[in-house]
Amino acid sequence: MSNNNSSNKAVVPEAKGALDRFKFEVANELGVPLTDGYNGNLTSKQNGSVGGYMVKKMIEAQERQMSSGSAGSQSGF
């Protein structure tokens, strides 16, 4: 019973470009040599650190928005 949903797709397709830029920004901050295209040479730890830090920063931004009363806005990353 497959639902055919890929976890690698943006929920909001229009955000894909911004998410990709954010991913490269985070990788650069962490010193992870992420390239556009194949990154199979990176370790799971390196890839996981990029994804984990992205989530941390997104949660922090959302918490700031919620505390300032502008929860409807989606900017701040």
C-alpha cells in the first residue's frame, strides 16, 4: 500500500529554488563541500549535518516569527 509520496519533493514547489540556495548556504557555513549534482562522495554524517542544521535554522526562524506575532509570514530564513 504505497502512497507514492517522495520525501525529497518540496511541499511548495515554488520554494525549491530557495531551499536549494539555503542548502548550499548551510553547507558552506559548515564547511561541507556540497556540489550541484552528484554528492555521493560525501559521508552520511556530512549530509546529515547539512539537513539537521537546515531544520534547526528553519525552526528558529519560525519561532521568531511566532513570538513576534507574524506567524502568517514565511520569510526569515
